[in-house]
Amino acid sequence: MEQILSKSEIADLLKAIREGRISLDLDDKEQDAFLACTPINLFQLTRPDSELFRIPNFDIILDLFCRIYATSLTNLLQRNFTITRVSLESHEFQKFMSDKHSPGAIGILDMSPLKYGALMIFDAPLSFSMLEIMLGASTELGSLHLNRRLTTIELNILKTLLSDACTDLDKSFAQLLEMHASLIKLENNARLVSIVEPDAEVIVGTFMVKVGEQSGQIHLVFPFATLEPLREALKQLLTISTTSQSTWQEVLEDEIQEVAANITALSGNITLSINRILQLNEGDLLYLDYDPNAPLKVLVEDKLKFYAIPGTHNGKKAISLTGVAG
């Protein structure tokens, strides 16, 4: 156990330092080692992975997919799913696939109109957990660790989840191009899957999926050749010119149009003092500044937007718009 100085020993040490009996300077060897360090500019550091696979801003697309797919799984299975991207790395295709001894479900995706496809891999714990959830098991149970491959029937059950992921990939890539991803095939053996040459470079996004006490990983495997045509579009993804022309503006416009607003049909108003309001009783008459022959004022969030006349429709009170306020 490391010895700790007592209070008196600390006081003696500080006194010796002040009197110059103990030097705080580094010896020559330590000084040379310190001066051998290389200065860096923290404001010009590049992300390690940016040079690794040369696809800028691709993490933005994958993070968007996380949010969309988590919502889809939550709505489909009525469980609260969270998906987080944990890594984005470049690998040699054969080496990456050879490490997947028990991959779970491997979905082979067509990424039309992109030339090459992609893979979506559910690891074994996630595959078996999703099967249990889809068959009605509680999420409070721990993750299953079965030492076997998925059966054909189990793969067919999981097919819905991967098909939905294709739709969510389309939404994630929508700001770059109109894509129509689809699930071609499901496999349970990594050795039977080949979408590029064995030594081809692939970009792998790894995601952690959590639901209740269960968790697992999803791997999205994209050949570099699949994403290369999108490199310039990805590079311009966050620029002002692209942002103004991209579908983000359309998405925001569509979402704003769905925002709820209060509409009030105002027949008249009256101004009373607080004292008069406090004296009001049941049966009192209040005279409104209102012309029965004049149209009603229709307010949207307290702003005058339309004029209308009152009436009834199908036995309910209604108003009919007669004009737009200037």
C-alpha cells in the first residue's frame, strides 16, 4: 500500500521547498524528454476515421437511421427501443466476415440505384432476443445466448424487421438521393455471403440496440464502391447551398404544416374592470360590442385571418368563411 505523508511531514516538505533545499527543476534527462514532445493544434485535428475511409459526413446519415429505425421498432413491437451508433470503421470484407463465427441474421440488401448492395447483420444475442419479443416474451428476461445458428423459420420471422430497416434506410438517404433499398435474402452463415471481392474495402457502422434488459448489436456493411458516388454529395451535406436545396427544407415545411393552432370565432368583446368582474353573478347581462349583421372575426393564434358567418351543420354549430383578412 502506498505510504501517505502525515500533516507534519507535508508541512516540512513545503518548508524545504520554500527555503530552496528541495529543487523543483527536472534533471537533464527528464528535461530532454519533455522538450521532445510535438506541439499540436487542437483546432485543426482531423477525425481518425475521416482519413480512414474518405467518406465525409456519413456518420450523419447513420445517426439519422438510428433515430428512425428505433422509432419503427418501438411502434412495431410496442417496446421502447434505443439505438446508438458505437463505431464507424473501415475493414477488408473477408477479414470482417471471417470474424463473424455466429452472426445471427445476415440480410443482403439491394441499394438501388446504387451499383453495389450492402449487408445488415443482427448479432446472435439481438437475433434471439428479437425472436423472443416477437413471440411475446417479456423484455425483463436476460439476453439469450444460444450456441447455434438461426433456423429457416426463425429467419423468416425476422424478415419483417430487416424489411422495415430498408424503408428507414431510404428515409435516411433521402437528402442525398431517392433510394429504393430492399431485402434480397436472409442468411445465417457468413461464409455464404459475398457482395464484393474478398479484399475489397467495406465501411462498417456498428449500433447498440437496447430494449428493456436485453441488448445486442447491428452491423451495417457498405462496400466503399457503394458509397463512393455519394462522396461529393456527402461532402456538401452541411453547406448552406446544399441545405437550401436539399429535402431538409421540404421536411421542415411539411412538419411545420402539421403543428396545431388554436382558431377562435369571435363574435364580440367587452372590457370590464377587475372589480366589476368580481361582482358578477349568475343572471347578469353583459352587453357585447357586436353587430349581429356583421361577419364574425376568425382569429388564428390571436391574429385576425378570416371573416365568417355563424350557422349550423348536421345539427352542430358551425361557421362559414366569407373572406380573408388583409
